Amino acid sequence: MKSLHLVFLATAVGSLAGCARPADPTLRTALDCPARQGELSRTGVAPDRRGCTYSSAGGDEISLRLLPVAGSPGAALQPIERELQGLVAAPATPATPAKDEAARESDHDGDETSDRAKVSLPGIHIDAQGDKADVRIGSLHVDAASGGAVVRETHDVRLRGQALSMERRGYRALYIIARDDLPGGLSSVGYEAGGPRQGPLTVAVVRMKGHGHDIYRDVHRLVRLNAGI
């Protein structure tokens, strides 16, 4: 499944060395928006520099935003998740009729036990059956089904320059919906976010049309450039 392969590549991104940025990331009031970042070209910058947009030659679109945090980082990101879920709410293909679904379930009744795998180890939980899988590895959760997957990862991190600190004052989050039937030729939508837990967060909202992983690496670097983590 191409979309699921893309999801796992998107979680394996590297780091980026720092550029000029505020010593205290909680004081950031504007984004650093380079004209190019890898395969991405800047297409616009907001007058207050709290937002900028990028695109790739393949039609991928990225919206970089500086997001305030009034409560928790997770709560601040909820409106963006709802925005993305709204983009993919209606599947591009009609639902399978109930009788066909019942017939398919009947066909698989005989091999249900042989087509299932469960693994439960410290920090690793996998429950796979047929074309469905629920995978939890540390803070990473992948919920995969036929034709797609939803990936979520959130964890506290240390801010840049505080590698020896006992307190993790930073936050990082990843959310991806990848499916074979997304509208508009999309292969996945999602966001990567990072920054101080008290804000502001740097959030890159991605609408991807290709199946390559280089775009997510470039997105990761844009977030790291601004997030202070």
C-alpha cells in the first residue's frame, strides 16, 4: 500500500542545524521563511510573517503557521486536526453495499485466526489482522486499514540549548492521514508541529499529492528552523 509506505517514511526524518533565531523560542513573533527548502519553493509570506506557504514541483502544498497556545499544545492543535479531517471526510469511492461486505466477511471467517498477529512487548504493541493493523511503538501510533492509515505521535522534548535540562519544556507532534481515495488527487494530508509547550508552536500543514518522502523531510526542516527544539 503506497500510502502506508509513505507514512512510515514520513516519520523517519532527520534534524537540521540552527540558523539565526531568537535565543528564547517562546519570544518568537515571526517565522523564518527561506525562499527554498529542498524541493519546496516559497509561494507567499503573510505581512506579519506569522504564516508562509510553499509548494513543490509535484503539486504538494505546505502552509507554515505560528500558532499561539492558550491552554495545552494538544488543544491548540485540535482546530487544525478538524480542518484536515474535513478535507478527507467524504471518500472518493462509494461505500461497499452491506450484502457484499457480509459476503466478504463470510469468505474470511475460515482463515481469521491464521491471518492475525499480536505482539506485546515493553513499548511495542502490534495487533494486525488481514489488511488492518494497530501499531504502537513508544509515542508513535499507526492505525492502518485497507487503502490507508492514520498516524499520530506526540511527545515532550527538550528545547534547543537545553540538552542537559531535567525539564522537557518543548513539544513535538505529528499527524498524518494517508489514504488511496483522498479527493483532489491527494495522497496524504497532515501536519508536523513543534515548539515550546507554552507556545508559540510552529505548524506545517501539508497537502501532499506525491508518494515520495523528501517533502516530509523538507517540512521537518522548516519546522525545526522555527520551533526551537
